[in-house]
Amino acid sequence: MELQHEFTVPVPVDDAWRALLDIERIAPCLPGASVTDYDGKTVTGSVRVKVGPVTLTYRGTAVFEERDDTEHRMVLIASGRETRGQGTARATVTGTLTPREKETAVTVRTDLAVTGRPAQFGRGLLSEVGGRLVTQFADCLAERLTEPEQEQEQEGQGQGQGQGQQERKQAPEPEPAAPIDLTRTAALPVARRVGPPLVAAALVLFAWRWRRAVRQRR
């Protein structure tokens, strides 16, 4: 299935491009995702998804197949498999950045193939759920991109002090991210679809009962 979403970030296109390529920096903004390794081209990690009472963990990789620094366009091929099950997920993600005055518009087109429990949601609902997750990511990214410069300078100084060491200690493995709750995230889109028909049906039922009561009184 093909999904398309768009969001904006409040920085110029060059700054947004550099930020999106800084995997360690944006990883905490990715809902349900944990990054364990990144070598400049391949990202290794996991994504946790909650479907009802069941939490699924997908482990896999995302590879930068294309990266055009001039046109601000990237293509990633991501694939993963359930750690305790037969479910799989594969996606080709194309991201394009477009300057808009002092902001940047980011268009994300995803060709997604999912098997297992998440597949039961169907294309329409997955698209709406994806839109809400993209909004969460965009809000988090915007907040990080507008952090005070002083905090960024302190981070840079901390990194510079460690450059003189010949041996670098391996960073501890990050805590698993909170899972994406597909059932809860899908609740609002479902309510928007089902709500109006239910209200209409309730009104019809009320009118029918009212007319019936009037006739019985006669």
C-alpha cells in the first residue's frame, strides 16, 4: 500500500536536511523506535507496536539507497521481522524537502507491505494512523531544532573533550522505546468514521419510538 504525508519544520531547508540525516539526534522522535547502530548508511534497530493487549517487536534495518544533498531527496529501504512471530514489515520511504520562506516542507511517500496483526487495520486506517504518528514526529523534531543554542554548544563541548581519548567506551544499549499503540492511535479515526452514522441511527430510533409512543396514547 502507498501512503503519503507532509509536515513542516520551522527551520531553513539546509538545517532541516542536516537534522534528518543526524540519526542519533532524531531517533528519540521516532515513535516506538530504538536505534542500536548506525554506520552512515545502514540503521539497525527495532520498532515496538502494541495491538490490543499484545506488544510486537520488529527488528531490522533501514538503508539509505539514495541521498541527493542538492535536491534534498532521500530514499530508504526498511525491513523488519517480528522477534516472536511470523509477521514482517517492509517499506520504501521517499522523503523530499522543499523550502518555504523560513520553513521547510517535508513530503514523505511510503510504499508499505505488512503481514501479521497490524495488517488487519487496512490501508485507510493505517494511513490515518500514520498521519498521527508523523505529526508526533514533526512536533518533536521542531522542538529539537529550535532548542536554545547554548544547549547545543554545551553538547558540542562535551563531545570535544572526548576526542582526545584513543579508546571510546561503548555506549550502553538504549532503553526500549514505548510501543506504538495502534489500537489507541486508531481510536480517533475510527470514531470520526463510525460516529456520524451512529448518531444518525440513534436519532432515527428516537424518532421512531417517539412516534410509536404518540400513537399508543391515541
